[in-house]
Amino acid sequence: MQLTPEQIDKLRAIGLRLDRTGTFWQEGAPVTHARLRQALLRWLDVRPDGRDVIKLDDQRYAYVDVEDAHLRALSARWEGDRCLILWDDDQEAELAYATLRQAADHALYAQVRGVLRGRIAGPAYHAVAERIVEVPGGFALDAVGQRFGITDAA
């Protein structure tokens, strides 16, 4: 029996949710296995239609509801004038400076892996903030020999 695209799409809705604190929930129960959580974080992706997914490859993926950000910064450090962020998927990456936005609660958001939303708060925020300067009309970050404006998160 061949499944229709609509049936396949329905099977991809598995009741997976990622809350603001970084906890995955599957049909109301928290995902508590640490290695499974890390795998889910690493498989996060955004489809071209904007839907958040857990993606193994182009054919194998499931939908996930993301409350706030895909990833949360665990720490940040400056290496010269480059800022490196350790995300909660245990991956360290250079901050995508041009994508910085600030929320009403002062947390910063930036793109991670090109398509994911990363939230920078707590100790990581304070490390990044060492290089934030006030400019006419708002704030900017000085990094990699440039000044990057920080826009308001919508």
C-alpha cells in the first residue's frame, strides 16, 4: 500500500515540542534521556516552508513545535575579536554577528547553523555584552573589526 503525501505528513506530527527552557516533550511527557535530547538538538532544522523539524535527511523528518528558540547558549567567550558560543547541542560556533536581535527581556537572539534561532541569556549574555556599545538609536556589537547593529526581536 502506497501512502499519500497527506498521510505521510500526518505521520510526521508526533507530538514533539521544545519548550523555552530547552526541554523536549513528547505527547506531554518530558524527554529525559540525555543522549536522546542531544541527538534531537543536533537534528533540529527548519524546512523551506518554515516548519520546524527533527531531520535525519530530506525524506526522514518529524515536526516539532518550538516555543522560543531552537538552541540556548550555555557560554560565550572571546578569542581575540571573535565571539564563540557553546550551544546546548554541545556545538561551539562563532556568533553570527549580523543576525543579532534583542528581545524585550534583554536576551539576545542570533541565527545558528544558518536557519536556527539561538537564545543568548544568563552568563553567555554577559560575556557577549562586554563588546556591546551604545550607538545613536540603539546598540551595536563590536567584533571582527566591525560594528554590528543589534535590532529589536519581533
